[in-house]
Amino acid sequence: MSSENERSADPGDGAPEQLALIRETVRKAKVPRAKPRTWRGAALAKELPVARVLVNKGVLHLDQYFDYAVPEELDAEAQPGVRVRVRFGAGGRNVRGGRREGGGLIDGFLVERLAESDYPGALAALASVVSTEPVLGPELLALARAVADRYAGSLADVLQLAVPPRNGRAESRPSPEPLPAPPAPSAGSWERYAQGPAFLRALAEGGAPRAVWTALPGPHWPEEIARAMAATLASGRGALVVVPDGRTAGRVDAALTALLGPGRHALLTADSGPEKRYREWLAVRRGSVRAVVGTRAAMFAPVADLGLVAVWDDGDASHSDDNAPFPHVREVLELRAAHGRCAFLLGGTSCTVEAAQLVESGWALPLRADREQLRTAAPLVRTVGDGELARDGAARAARLPSLAWQTVRDGLRSGPVLVQVPRRGYAPRLACERCREPARCRHCAGPLQAPDQQALDCAWCGRAETSWHCAACGSNRLRAQIVGARRTAEELGRAFPAVPVRTSGRDHILDSVPDAPALVVSTPGAEPVAEGGYAAALLLDGWAMVGRPDLRAGEEALRRWTAAASLVRGQPEGGTVVVVAEPTLRPVQALVRWDPVGHARRELAERAELGFPPVSRMASVTGTPEALAAFLAAAELPPEAEVLGPVPVPVTGPGRPRRPGDAPHGESWERALLRVPPGSGAALAAALKAAQAARMARGSGEQVRIRVDPPDIG
């Protein structure tokens, strides 16, 4: 033993130093507390110790609230509406000290605090409060529940769409102070509509009018939407407008800023980025701004004291969400207008069948201009049918009729000319030049194509075709059935070598073009705005849009045409539109007369006779033949429900993009349509939801896909 050890062994030596060291260690030690993982042994909140939580589980059989114990240390933070983390899936056996433990951590929303739970077993404790920001208010919760019930979905799935992901940096910054209500605006260009000024006055006075607005062609509709929002703000209420895409939102945003100045509205689009979008959303929820312009997800924006909901161009496919439960903007805003007793405005240059039904049922009133105003604003529309194409040498040589060439030449003298082509790209589908019979492969009956403008091959099997002839008439001459935008641009560039040619499509969309002579080739929906309006427009291959095997083919073609023609100058300024389609077709006649409302009313009458939506309510159920048959056998459908099908679902070819609802590659699926008369839609949705929940709870193999109000029923 060393001398040092000998000295330290003396109990009297060094005792003060050792005692001081112990006291310092105890002083620095943390006070023992329960672990947040389980909060074992922690005291509960003295008041309202139970938290009712909606967990982020989208499965239907878990579409309910779950009760959790609130530890005393989380009492102040755990308020209704905040995001929380909880343990889920522990089971009832793992209980210690009266608390349930175990399970995996999962996100959720705290819905309410209770004095006691109606669950007889032990409760698990809240794991943590993610943020003290109350993002889920009672109004948003009620709206999400109504949407989930309408579309046979789960509340958690709807809230995934309604509440954006959290961004800590945006959440830590305060929102600006709200500005006072602006003065009521003047009617402006709303004077062109017979009931336009009265509609604005009703909004400014706190009323709740409902209108289906058929906007006049031209550049004024963004300003008219801005004036409707400003009138609502003048009454001390909030306004919400949902548009199809970011380009359209930018036009309304610019009009609203020009009318009211900055700081009075929020722009909610995916182009803003997650941080900026969440910061804008928080400003809306906190009441800093009461006006919102946005795309699809903005339909759930938590605007305070909502006074107006509006949707522009409700026929656009972008308004239908691709995620379960697939809500549509128009239907969600109708729910908000009915539950919140606020004004409703459905606008567009065209008119959908659903909009016509709102007017026919008396739920909304029409808001239209008279024929004199329409003749001033709309361009001259001319048609070229198959008979004229057959007699036209220019059309046989270059696909464009003489009238189109002349319209382009005349239009280029005073400004840009728009050319709308039904598809993008280059490789065309081919058809017989004489009888227009589609050119098909002799081996697999697939469509023939000419990717390099010379060699023919099959788009399905890839085999080359060297000696094609038409099986119907014997001709060996081919024509492009639908030529893409890129090839059309090349053809026009060769025909007008001194004129610049611009293209706008999915890969590269132009926002605007200058007011100078140019050819602008665009796919439907990607047309840029021309400063001062286009001098003329060509709508090519119209029969390809009308002839699609879809219930909405005619309505969609007319909507696309009117959207493009609305960018053309009015007839008094020389604006001309040429549509290459058979003049006797109903959508073509509606375009010539510029009567989209009449077209929608006739479509609605025919669908009423046939029992098609929107007169009836429909749902599609898709899955493997075995799963679909088992689901239909177990579902307790309403007595008046009619089952159509099942029929095979088209198989997506290899290499082609898979759309939502398509069968996985290599699998054979079937689809059944379920139809019920008006008034039974809620019962159908409830039955489908109950059947799906029971099937998922049992773990009965492959699940089926349910979509209420499917946009495409063939």
C-alpha cells in the first residue's frame, strides 16, 4: 500500500473536500422526473386530464377518436387544435401503474380536453406536444368530417389535405397585424352583366348570394373576381377563391393587389414552396389576412368569418384531388357555403353540367351578360368540316384548310396568332387519308405511328410496317390523325419563315407573349395570355377531342375551345377563331353561338333521362375480380342502388405513366359502378365506407379502391 493510500485511509484526512464534492454533485444533478416516453409515475393534469386525439391513421376502421391521459407537465401546452405525438398500437395488456405503455409513436391532432373518458381501460399518456400552434379549429374539423362522410373516406386522410406540413421557422415568426376593412369597390366591368352590380352590393352589405357566373370572353375576369373579393372584405368578412393552376392564381393575385394593395390577401399555391406557403397559411389561420387566392388545397383554407367562396373553371381536372378520398373543389366549397351560410360564386367562360344543375335546382342563380354584350366581347367563330377538308387542296397537302391559312395571314398583320393542338410532342397517330379509318398493325391491331416521319411501326408491339393499305377502302395513303404541337410548330415555321414560332405545353408553359406578330402553338390548358389579345386562333383536330369515349367529351371540348377563344380579341376588333371540326356537332354549334349554358342544359336533360351523373350519384369500386366480388357481396347497399358491371379495367401498357386508379402493371382488374337516385348519395357513401372498414379490420386480403363521384365513367 502506498503512502498516499495510507493517508487517504485515515477517516479524518480529506473529509471536508470529499463532502464538498458530494454536495456539488448533488447540486448539479437534474431533478428526477418521469420520462416523456411513457410519463410513468407522472402526475396528471388537475383539470380536464383526458385528451381526445385524432391519430394520423387513414385506414377506415380506425376512423375515430382515441383518448389519452394528459401529464401535468403538458397541461398548458396540450390545448385543442395542436399537433401531438402519441403511442399507438400497444394493446390492452401492457399496463403499468395504471398507464398503458408501448406502441409506436405517431402524429395526431388534439381535438378536445375532457374531464373523464368513456373508455373503461387504462389510458396511455400523451408522448409530447409537437407545437403549441392550434392549427385545427372547430370549423375546419367539421368541414373535414363532412368531406370524409361525403366521399366515403377517413377524417385523417382529409386532414392530410387540409392542414399543410409544419415548418418550424415559419411558425416561429409572428404574422402581421390585420388591416382595416377596405371601402366597397365600384362595379367596374361588372356593369356588363345585368345582375352584376346587385351581386356586388349584396356582398358588400353582408349578404350571401349564390351565383353561377358565365364570364364574358376577354381579359377582365381576374379583375371581376378581385372586385367580388373586395366587396366581401368591405363587409368585414373573409373571401376564398380557388383556381385551377398557379398561372391563373397569379393573374387573380395581380388583379387583387392592383385593386387593394399588398398585405390584404394570401396566395396559397404549390409554387410558393413549403415554408412560404405555411407562413401564408398561418397568417390566414391567425386572422392576419381574410382573403385567400389559391389552387386546389386552398379549398380548406381556414379563413376567419368566411363570407364568400368562389371557384373558377370548375370543369378543369386539376380541381379533383388525386389523393384519397378524392374530393372536388366545387363540392367542398358547396359544403362550406351551406354550412357557413356564406356567398357562393362558380365562374368560368364555359359551363359544366354540374353548374347547370345548381341553377336548375334553384340552389344558385344565373349571372350572365345579354347577347349585345356578348357580340361585343366574343370573337367571330368559323368552322371547317370534313366536306370542306375533302375539297380543299391545301388541307390534303398540309392538313390545314385554306380558311385557316388565310386567317393566320390576316391575323399576323396585327398581332400574335394562337394555334391549339390536342396533344403535345411529335409522333402522330395515323389514319387513312381517304376514309379516315385509323391505321392499325396487322399483327396486334395496335395504332401505327411514324416517329421519324418516315418509317412506320406499331406503338404496341413495335413491329415495322412496310406495305400498309387500308382494310376499309384499300387506299395506301396516310394522314396524321392527331399531330403534336412540336410538329405543328415546325410545319407553320416552314410556311411562315419570317414569323417567330413559340410553343407552350406540359414541359414548358409560357405565361404570356408580347403583342407582336408571332405564331403560338399550344396544347389545351397551356395557352399563354397575349398582351392586347390574340388577333386570331386556330383550333385544330377538334373531332379528336369530341370523339373521345368519355361521357364528358363534348363538354370538355367546348370548355377547352372557349378558354382558348376567350384569349382572342372581340369581333369588332377583328378577332377570328377557326375550329376544324364538323359543324353539325353540338359542341361546335355551341361555340359558334357562344352558348355554353345552352349546351350544358341540353346535356343535363339527356343525363336526367339516362340516369347519369350529376342527376344520379355514382361510385366506382375497383380491384381484382375476387376482391371486387367479395366486396359487393358483403356491402349492405341501399335498396335503390344499381350495380353496373363489373367490366375489365384497361391495362396500362409497359412504359406508360400510371394514373391514379389504374391497375398495377401486369394485373387484371375490374370495375363496378354503383348508381343511386338523388337523395341516396349519403347512404351509398356510408355503406361503402362501412364495408371497406369491416374488410380492412378483418384483414381480408387485397383491398378494393372506392371513388365517389368518379370523374371518368366512360
